[in-house]
Amino acid sequence: MFKPQTSCAHAAWSCMACQPSSADAHAADRRQLLKGLGGLGLFGSLGLAGAPVAAQSGTGLIDTHHHFYPPAYQKAWFDWEDKRNIPHFSQQEKWTREGAVADMDKAGVKKAMLSMASTPGVWFDLPVPEINQMVRTVNEYGAQMVKDFPGRFGLFAALTMVDVESTLKEIAYVFDVLKADGVGIQTNYGDKWPGHPDFAPIFQELNRRKALVYFHPLAANCCGRLNTGTFPAVIEVPHDTTRAVVNLLLSGSFVKFRDIQWLFSHGGGTIPMLAGRINFFHRNAKNIADVAPNGIEAELKRLYYDTANATHPSSMASLLKLVPSSQVVYGSDYPYVAMDTQATALTQLGLEPKVLQEIQHLNAERLLKRP
């Protein structure tokens, strides 16, 4: 069993707790972040209420990047932040089941996939038995939402990850009892990325089940405190998706666990930009035939990528140049980003109607079909 150190940064905007010893410094960073967002007018544009309907939203969007906050989790999160003098982020405070459905209706979202795979995760510096209980509470709450709002939600179940035995038991429970659509995990756990041997038994079981595995990034312990003039969510979070993808690639995980369906947030982070560089430096490695039998780019093209905070024209151009449009799904990053933001941006890219519909819902419908 191993326990990750607490890392920093949320997917889109928030910067959660760094290592416990740096809580005071982190709280100052968080205040700076909140002030910066307010100065940019982002609180209004990212708020839960009043999101405009996405123009030309097709026959209904499927959102694969949709955060949710069960009451027990909200309380644990707020208590955890209060102990560190970290101000609460307004989106997590305002989130409700009914509010999420109302925002989905306004934005033309037909279905949203609930996930908890983001900072601070489900750990809160707790011992393993208490982590397991939080994981179970989160997953059962999500499963109940799926039942209470038929057809509107799916579930990427949380996993303990810090303890293999507990994680394997939870995998059985979420798939066999809760009927989850997939699992959601982080790009790193302390100083271990997903290709680490400690995780092999977990991925072996997910591979056996032909599971959909969704990854959400956070800033790694190594880099969340770097003074680059911005907060970690801007640079370090997308870089950690790249670290996870490269780690899985070079560890041979994409080959060993061939039946897993891999889904990565934020357009794959910096993978589209760095794919050529990764290929150049590793294409002649001695073990390349084992880890990428059809070539590195072929492995990258097999993965799925969501559009959360990746719908800028340059980001989408790079992503669609690397992978076929069949591998891209819509993601909103709700509630940290208004639900229709990415949807509206997609309609302004000049994509062919077929490609637009693939990203909006067709690819997700195919991906979410049970094996």
C-alpha cells in the first residue's frame, strides 16, 4: 500500500492543496487565483446559473467531463480547506443535482458522465479504511443520480488506487452492482504515474472487463510550486496529462492492457503538440516494437480525448491533425466552466457537420456502449 502526497491544481481553474507542509503558501496562491478570476470577470461566465443554450448543439450533447459533489464529499472538502485556510471555490459550494440538470437543459446537454477524478480526490490525508468509505459514498451517490434522472447521467466511478486490494474490490462493486459506465482516475498519485508497476493488478482487472478508463489531471508534486507567474492549472495540469500518456506508452501499458478504452481530459494536454518530439526521441528505442508495435503515433491515435478547455482553434487543429475525429468527445469541465462554453466554441471552428456531430455525441455513444 502507498499513499500519495497531496498534489495541486484542478483541471480548469482551481488550485487545491499542495503538500501539507506548504499549506500557508498554497492558501496565498488560492487567494491570488480567486482574485485573478474575479478581475477577469470569470466568476460570471463560469457560474452555475444562466448558462446560455449552445448554438447549433445538434441532437443533444454528451458531456464526458462533468464533476459532481455529493454532500458528504462537499463537507469533507470544505473541512479540509478550512483547516488550511483555503477559501472555498464558489462552484463547488453552489453545486446541486437539480442545478446540474437545469444547466444541462439550458446548454442542450442530453447526458453527462459524472466523475470525481480531480484534486483533492477522495483521500483528504485519511487512512485507507476511511478513504474506502469515501469512495463508496461517492460512487453510490453517483449511481443514485443515474437512477433518479433516467437517461441524463452516466457514472465514471471513483477508485481508491492507494491500496490495490481495496481498489480491486471497488472495481467489482461499481461494475457488478452499481453498473458504472467506467472509472475515473488521476494522472498521478504522489510520485507514481499510471504505468508504474504498483498499478498493474488494477489495470489487469480493468483490461479483463474491457473497461472505459477516464483520466483527469492535476499538478504533480514536483512542479505545482514552480514560480512561472501563473497558477498550476494553466500549465502544469495539461502537462501532467502528457506525463501520464507518455508513462503508459513507454511502460507498454497501452499494449499490455489492449482491451481498455482510454479517455484523457483537455484534448490530451500537450500530447498533440509534443507527439512528433516524443516519436523522434523514442522511435528507435530497443523496446519500441514491444511498447508501440505499430509506431508511437499509432498508439496515440487509438486513445480518446475530450474537448474540455481544448476548443481554441489552435488546440483543436493540433488534436485533429494527430488523431481522427472519431477519437474526440465533448467535455465541458462543469461546474468550473459554464456548460455550453466548449459546445459553442466547437460550432465556431468551421468543422464539417459530420465531424461536429461525432464530437458532440456520436463518438461518446459508441464509446459508452458496454462490451
